[in-house]
Amino acid sequence: MSVMTKRILVSLPERIYQELKKLAKVEYKSVSGIIRESVLDRLDSGFSKSESDLIEKGRGEYRQGKGVNWRSVKRA
């Protein structure tokens, strides 16, 4: 895992922020995680082809009800 070393303050219209929050909730991610992933996708340097295929496979399985809600996982 990489160490986060930079912070960026971004101002958004309220409507876009609310849509971003909804997307994050649906994807079970933080707003920061959604933004980070979007930037990586845009820069096209995030994942290899095989990693992207694996991610898409997992997303498809989750949509089919085969996933586990991360909120229900017990932490040590």
C-alpha cells in the first residue's frame, strides 16, 4: 500500500457533492476513495489490464449478490 503524502482541497457545487456521496455509498467506498480511483482511471496508470479485469469481475459478482458487505465484516 502506498503512503498518502499530498492533500488537495477541492470545492464542488453542492449538487455534485451529493451525487458523489451517493456513488460512494453504493460502491461502499469513501468519497476520497472514489475521487482517487477516478483520478487514477483518468491518468490511466492505476491498474494493469489483468488487475482491471479482476476488479470488473468482482464488481459484477457483487452486483449479482455474491459479495460481502464490508460493514458486516468483523474487525479484530
